Amino acid sequence: MSAYSRTPRPALWRAVIIGSAAAAAALLVATMSTGPTPARAADPTLHQLMVNKGRVYFGSATDNGELSDTPYTTILGSEFGSITPGNSMKWDTIEPTQNTFNFTKGDAIVTFAQAHNQIVRGHTLVWHNQLPGWVSSLPAASVQAAMENHITQEATHYKGKVYSWDVVNEPFNDDGTYRTSPFYNAMGTAYIADAFRTARAADPTAKLYINDYNIDGTGAKADAMYSLVSSLKSQGVPIDGVGFQGHLAVQYGFPTNMQANLQRFAALGLDVAITELDVRMVLPADSSKVATQNQYYTNVVNACIGVTRCVGITIWDYTDKYSWVPGTFSGQGSALPWDENLLKKPAYSAIAAALGLTSPSPSASASSSASPSPSASRSASPSPSVSPSASPSTSPNPGGGCKVVYAASPWTESAGVGGFTANITITNTGSTPISGWSLKFSLPSGQTLTQSGWSATYAVSGQAVTATNVSYNSAIAAGASIGIGFNGRWTGSYTSPTSFTLNNVACS
Ligand code: 9MR
């Protein structure tokens, strides 16, 4: 039986409340910066634990209506290094009528992410679902141009602002045959390669993914995906990764050979990621179902960590308060690691333990959903010692040439020791294009890179770091920006590098 129903259903999200979202973010910063210093270092967040494993992020889906829920955004903004909009970058939201684009909701998600030093997984450009009626009504001969225009407009709008795009979502039926959709009906399987090429042309920096459910373990559907991406790679189609949604259910068993399945895709030269993880159960929960759920979360983390190119895990929202599950699967729920009162559940502890957290502090250990209280809810919030929004250091270049913004989010694990994520934006402030580049800077003493970083090739000699372009972001047009980044460790006290050169010319 399918772990995830294909039945379309109405969107659940609420109206956007941008003002409130901004206020919530501002409030968070104020609260975090004025809060008391805890007696002991806070437990690391799931994102920090994931970074310590050499990966890029641990993330959560979110949605616009939720951004006005301050207790919710406090956790969203500090526990996770990546967010995915659950609905607001989908076709029906972005282009509800042909050639009329509305980016308001997607922009609000990007604004939140930027305020909290998070990357964004863009979701999704081409999907049969949440597709406005006008697309389905187009004559077949007009579909390709409409698809390319949609991809170009949306990926251009978010260029430099998203880490990745789910370019094509859910192309297969569960038996591994191609799903019919306006795109497949008009272009056959060729729509997929065309979508990737169009996305790459619009945003050369974003990692381009294909994403599906029920491909987590081996089976006919995963085999179909494997043959498709093998073929795309051999044709030189610009695909960077495969997203395994991970909508699991306690009652359907754990996917077969998940780690080996991820590994065979990685061996094609692709990143892999768990993109929409949740583990639902038939309610009411009992200790046996919860134990199975904990085991499934553990297994997914182990499968990802067992594959070097598994760059991240995203849970499909972090709290049962905003899960899609009860609205789609009647009588099912309790799928996420935080309960409806934003308290951590045993599933949280299972994930943290699988990521290497050995002795959680009392305030951060899993709380029972049977004993919610406002104070317990607050105690489950992240510690103020975690700085989710450290000020970026900027090297303006009034003379023209380059500008570098180095935005780091460091955290403290114990006195004088911690990790950080650095997102670097390089802007060509000159009037001619840059073709091929290397960025040089010195890491302050005591700092190291913990993994290979993203969107550049990193060479480290002592404290000297050279980041060189990868093929798809070698060109930076005049006035354009590209984003790269890496994760690292610090000792002593955290400071950011302040001077940078691009092609050996100072950016300040
Ligand atoms: O979480 C999304 C939910 O709010 C929407 O109602 C639903 C509509 O199809 O889409 C949900 O997200 C889906 C994601 O975009 C693709 N994979 C399956 C997810 C759960 O349905």
C-alpha cells in the first residue's frame, strides 16, 4: 500500500500576514539578544548536529500562516538551518493566471530565512498537483512554452535566494510508470530534461533536484527514478540531486534497503536529500507505535548519515500543530518530532541521538505530550546562546569590482567551542562580466571547515581558504550575485573573516 496518498486536496494554509511575520522575526531577535545566559551550554540544535556530521542542513517545511505564530517561529528560526515553503512557491500560488506572477508568499518565506541565516529549498517548479486550471486547459502545443516561461520567471525571481529547486516533483506513479500530467501529455518524458535545462539557464547557482515519494527504499518506483536520472546524467542534463520525500507510516513498514538505495543514486554523481520526512500513525498513539516511529526516524537519519552525499534532512513541518497528515489521512497523525503544543516528543530524541547527541540537558529532553504547560513550552525553546542571526561582515567595494557578504551563524557547544554555518554572497559590482573566479580569505585562528561546502570547490591551507567556482556558477554578470557556503568549527571565540579577494583583487 502506498505510504502517501495521491488524492488531491484543498490547500490548508491560511492567509499571509506579512506584517506579523516581520514583527515575529524582529521580536525573536530582540528576545534572543536580551535573554539570560544559561548556566550550561544549550544542547546543539538538530541543524548543528547535522553540520557536525559534515552535512549542509537539517530543515523544516513551513507555511505563511504559521509565520505569525511567535512561539512557533522562535523554534523554526533557531533549530533549523534550512526551510522549505510547503505551498507558497507552487504554481497555483505563483502564477494563478497565465503570465500573472505573484511572489508575495514565497518572498515572505525567503525574508524569514534570510533573517535567520537559513537556506531555502525551493519547492516546486513543475508538478501535476496544485496546478491552476488554465495550464490543464492549454492546447498541447502551448504547454512547453508555458512551462518554460513559468520556470524562467520563478527561478529568475528567486535567483541567488534559494539553495536548491525541486524542479520536477512526483513524475512517477507507484508502479514506476510515468504519471500523466499536462506536461507529460504534451511532451512525453522530454518535459523533464527541458525543465532542468530551463531552470539551470534561469538560475545557474541553485542545485536542481527531482523529488518523489515512495522511492525511499528499493522497488519498482525507485528503479524507475534510477533509470530516469541515469539517463538524464548520461545526456548531460543539469541535474544535481534526488529528493526522497520520506512520507512514512508506522503501519506500512520501513522502506527496504534505504541506505543502499540512497547510495546507488549518490554513486551517479548526485547529491541526495530527505526532503519531506514525517512518520504518521493511526491514532490514538500508543507506546508500541511511538517506539516504531522512533525507530523509523532513527533509521532515516542513519541511512542519510551512512551516505556521504546525503546533504540534508527536511521534516515536513516540525510540529503536529501544522502537519498536513490529519487533513489528508482521516484518523492519522502524530507524525512529527514536536507535538501540537510545540513540545519535543520522543521522536526528537531519537533523531538527536542518531545525530550523535549523547546527553541532552534536562530542559531539552523529550517532553511528554500528556503534560503540556506554557513554561514547559518555553523551556523547550532554544537557548539564547545560539545566535541564529549574527551580523554579516560586509566588504563594500566603492571602486567597482566585487562585494562580499559573509553571513555566519555560529553556536556554542561548550565554553570556547562551537560550530558555524557561513553563507557567502559574492556580487560583481563592476561593469563587465566575471568569467571564472576564486575567492580568497583567511579563517580566523582556531577555525576549520568541517565539510566540502556548497556551490564552490574549497582548498584550505592553514587558515587560508580559496573557494573556486564550480562549472555552473563560473560566470557572474555585471551587477549579479551568487551564493556559496560551508560549515565550520571554531574555538576560543567566534569572529568572521573581514577581508576578501576575488581573482586576487581586494573586494574592499
Ligand atoms: O504540505 C502540503 C499541503 O499543505 C498541501 O495541502 C498539499 C497539497 O497537495 O501539499 C503538501 O505538500 C506536499 C508536497 O508539496 C509534495 N509531496 C507531498 C506533500 C504532502 O502532500
